[in-house]
Amino acid sequence: MLNNPESDSYQTIAAPATGVFRDKGSKFLAFAYPVSTEEEIKEHLKEIKKEYFDAHHHCFAYRMGCDGAQWRVNDDGEPSSSAGKPILGQLRSHEVSDTLIVVVRYFGGTKLGVPGLINAYRQAAADALQQSVVIPKYDTCHASITFPFPQMNTVMKILKESSASITAQHSSPDCFLSFSIRRSLFPALSQKLSRINQANVTINQKSHHQSDKSQSDKSHHLIHNHHA
């Protein structure tokens, strides 16, 4: 779980899902996506803004990493903290990471006020997550090994038994393999590989999402809001 710093397992959603919430004529469409990189997030945001170009707001929040420490919120012109933070709150309460939620708002003509907006964005995000299938995911680290060709069978056997995933390989002149593995399983694997004669293991134990980033995008908070 995300609240266990000793664990390398956490939860994400299996596939995109949608949700909706309506209040006083305004419609809030929520879109949840499993994501692994900021590039994926940017692409989803670009697609949503293109498809729903006529919407008044495209607010979002995401969490990434095993501990959910990398996150961002964006109110896109809504009053400060009335949209992105409620969306982020649902990601936290559902204990999911590597997940993006975008909520698109169509203004219905009646102002909701800040409390109403907070509730609307929270409910829309919650609905999208309730439609999602939650699955386990594991924090991984990466390493590579070079070794003489006669050791190939031994190395491959150890990697297979350790459930490591090979990401690249070549042999010129020595054999080279790069692989990824669950962080908790790496110490035992490294110990086994270090016993192989003439093998050289290079370790990069940085996980996919180790950076502790958290930010609130304030670029849109300065836009005058015409309809809260």
C-alpha cells in the first residue's frame, strides 16, 4: 500500500475510466488514466483539450510513484484550490498512484460557489475511480550485467528464477544484458549474480518514480474567473 514506506507494491488503475457529476446545469466529465511518465500525462491533457475544446475548464490532478510523492494539481481558471485539490484528494483516499484524472466542466449558467465547486470536482473524480478496476503495481529498479558467453545459461537461469525482465541484450565481444526487477527482490538477485565468474554487474537502483516532487500549477489561478 502507499502508506507503507517499506513496501515496493502500490495500486493503480488497470485502464481508462470515466465519471460524471451534474449540479445546477453545470456538467463535470471526469476521465481517469493509468500513467507512467509525464509525457503520457501531457499527451492525455492535449487530447482532452482538443476533444472538449468548447468546455470552460479542464482541471486535473495526478499522483505518481510507489509512495505517491510526485503529484500536481491544476485549477485551470477555477478559484484557487477548488478543483485540482479535490481531485487529488480522491486519488489519495482511493490509495492509487500512477494515475491522472482530468475533469472537464461545462458551465450551466448558475454559479456554484467555492464549496459547490469543491464538491462537484470531488464527486466527478470519485465517480471515475469507482468505475475503475484497481490493480497492484510494483516499484522496480534497473541493472545491467556483462559476462563471458559461456556464462550465458547460468545468467539467464538466475534472471528467470528471480522474475527479472530483460530490457536489452547484445554480445560484442562480451555478453551484455540489462533488466528490471521488483525493488524488494533485487538484493538477492544481485548477490547471486555477483558469484558468477568474470561477471560485472552495474546497478541503477533508482525507481521509475523516486523523485519527491509536489507542485500546484498556479499559472491559471491568476486568470479572472467569470463564473464560479
